[in-house]
Amino acid sequence: MDGKAIKGRRGDDMSARFIVDLIQNLGIAATAVGLVMGYFEYLRQGRQRRAEKYFELVRDFSKFDAILDLLRTDSPALKKLKPWQRERFLGFYEDLALLINSNLIQEHLAFYTFGYWLDVAWNSKNFWEDQKNREDSYWFLLRQLHFRMEAQRDRYKAFVERHDRRESFGSVRRTFRF
């Protein structure tokens, strides 16, 4: 064999090796891009599910308008609520506590949206048939949620005061009852 033939084979081997390496590197890069895109899609879907759950909670909470109207003035008519009505209202807050504990809804958002009415119900003289009922072990999650909210009240109040300006939220209409 002459020198040109050997040189040609080596060149063919080098170009074939280059092509194989290039294909492998492209495959690795495509896999890495796919993993990164999959991760970001996973995060996006998680946020989307949490948002859907939040709006579902807001819709569910609107079912308690009659109770909220009575709570607004701590009406004596609260004493006439049927036990199942009271339990359903308080059960909503226990579900909310579970969602907060499992990080499906952010604590500050839950307190901002639903905390006012929890505080009003907790301190109502007419809502509880017997004040001892609040201390019943049946309402453990409710009590825990209320105490967590109380412990962070000053922090949230400072946050709201700091951001409760027109330039903070533009012309967005407040949709929560306060």
C-alpha cells in the first residue's frame, strides 16, 4: 500500500469517528434539553393545579354567604344554625388547613383570602353553641390554623400596609370580602 491509501483510510476513520461523536453529543444535548423542558413543564403544571385549587376554594367559600352575613354582625341568629351548617363551615377551614400543611396553597394567600372570617367566627359569641366546643379535639386543625394565623398577624398586617397602594396593584379590583 502506498502512503496515500493509508492516509485516506485514517481520514475516513477520523471523519466517521467525528460523525459518531457528533451524533452522540447531539443526543446527549437533546436529552438534557428535554429533561430541563420537562422539569419546567412539571413546575408550570404544579402552579396551575394550585391555582385551580385556590379558585375552587373561592367558589366553595361563596356557598357560605348566608353564614357570613350573620357573622358580619355576630347576629343572634347564628345560634339557630343547624349543627351540619356550622360543621360544614368549620370543615372548610379544616380542609384549608390540610391544603396549607401539604403546601398545595400558600399560607399567606389562604390567610389573606379566608383568614378574616375564621377570626370573626372564632371570636363570635353567637356562632359557637358552647364556647367549650372550640376547645374540642374534633376541631384540632381549625384551632391550629387559627393560632398560626394569630402568630403571623403582625407580619401579614405589615405586608398589606406596605403593599396596599394603588401603584402596587394598579387598577386591579379587590374581590375579597373585608
